[in-house]
Amino acid sequence: MRILAIETSCDETSAAIIEAKNGDKRVKILANIIASSLSLHAKTGGIIPETAAREQIKYILPVIEKALSSIPTIDAIAVTIGPGLIGSLLVGVETAKTLSYVWNKPIIPVNHLIGHIYANFVDQTTDYKLQDTVDRGLSTVSNNYIEFPAIVLVVSGGHTDLLLMKAHGKIIWLGGTRDDAAGEAFDKIGRILNLSYPGGPSIEKAALKGNEKEIDLPRPLIGSDDFDFSFSGLKTAALREIQAIKQLDDITISNISASVQKAIVDVLVKKTLKAAQEYKAKSILLSGGVAANKKLRTEFKSKIVNLKSSIRLFAPAKSLCTDNAAMIGAAAFFNCHFVKWNKIEVNPELYF
């Protein structure tokens, strides 16, 4: 099956062609085209929904045409229906509905958050560098398939959630953020430090030269009995530390960045491993934009080795952690439920 996938939930406009057949453990990317308006939002320190939607109106047909340029034949269309920005979602959904009607092709609605999970089910042996993939030290990832049950950490600018994945289509929500998501905390603290947007990559870069033990920051809910998260208190604590400093020089910014990153990573790792042990998971899947963070990946690998556990750790190639249509195509293939084009509706508040 070949699927044309469309993703327009936020500021990226993406179209991809994925291919797989029944019984495959992963899908193959034939094309994955992404146009981003990030440079426009960086000027304002955050995403302006109207700007994102206007840019997507300009990008949507060109990215689809480019994706289809060498693979003109498809069997179905997949599209993100939510969660996300209402204007952005409408651009992708209305385009997909039109193509479905004109081409007489079935359409598959996809939850954006589920899409992030399925970035782990993309074949990365040919299209992406192996060093971008977390595994158990194997020389290839082609024979290192995800086994269920799996614990999934979805960690991004808008979401921080822990899920139990028993099989394709069988996902149970275990816990999530009570306030700020991890990526949101990175962005807000990065803005306070006058770092470029988005804050996560900027803090990660600054942290490379910092001392993560220089500033003692809280790890909210790290010892709680549940699987919930809270990062607003950490954001407030970091703000107080910054306000107490008369002048922010480069080394101070690096130290704060390293301390913030370590605090967030500690919470994410401990909660996820706790869930994995409680539910006897065979795999841990990292997903979402923050999953690209090298410190997060390194800490997970280190802790799993120390536990002498047989749990396998998976994370997508970094280029697949942020929004892209390939992950939407993968989610559509493994959760294939056709819906008539005139029954598809956007849902910006969609959850798991």
C-alpha cells in the first residue's frame, strides 16, 4: 500500500509518500517534503496561528506536488485531523478531502499525537543516519523491531504524556502534564534567557558549555506515585534564579541551561522507567520534538544499562521527531480505518 500523508497541525506543511505491505514491521519513506514557517515565528518568539495558516495555504500544493513528482500512484490519503491550530488543520484536511473526492481514493484520519509515536515505526536504515536512532547497540535497526507492551513518552512543546501501548490501536493513557509541557518549559525559560526560538534546541546548545550542578532546581512530581508531570514550578524557580543575577553572561546562561535541562530530563527518565517496570514493558518509545534532545537519549540509555534490563529503547531519527507527514503515513498504515471524505472533520482539541 502506498499512502499520501498530509500534516499541517502547526507551523510545518508536510506531504509524504510511505509504502508498506501487510505484515511489515515498519513503513518505508518514498518521499517526505517539509516546508516550515519557523523563521517567521522566530522573529516573534512564538507561533502566530494566522501567520502559520497563511503560509500553509501557499505551501500545501507545492509540497504535495513535489512528494508525488516521482511516485504518482497512491492507494490512499492520510491527514492529520487534530490536535493543533484550527486554521492550520483546515488547510490540510480540506486539501485531503478535495483530493480524495477528485481521485476517488479512500481517506484515513490521523491523530497528530499518535502520529508522533509512529515515527518509531518508520524504516530508518536507508533514508536516515543510524546514529540518529537509539537502539541497544546493534549494528543495524532493521532486525531490531519494537515489541509490545511498550511504554511511550510523548514529549513536545504542547504535550508531555506517558502511554501504555499493548498493540497497534490499543493505547492506554497513564498520565500527563498538569500544567506546562516539557517543551513549553524549555521555550519559556529560553525566552527569559533571551535565547532564540524554539527554546529547546537553544537551551540544549547552551547547556553544552554549562555545569548542570551549578544551580539546584526542583524536579516537580519526580517522586509522586502517579505518572503525571508538572513543569510550571521549575519554570518559576528558574525565573527566580535568573532575576537574582545582576548580569547574565554567557557562562551563567550556559549553567542555567544545563541545570534546567538536567532537571527536566531527570523527571522524564524516572517517570518513564517507573512505568516501564510497573507494566513489564519490552520497549520504550520516545516521541515528539523534545525526543531529539541528546541529553534525554543519553540518560535513558545509561539508566537502562544500569538497571541491567532487557527493555529496548527506541527513538526516531531526529529529523522525524518534529512534525512531518511520514509519521502520519505510518500511523495511518498501522491503524487503517477508512472514512468517507465528507465525514472528515478537524478537531483541534483531539486527545488520545
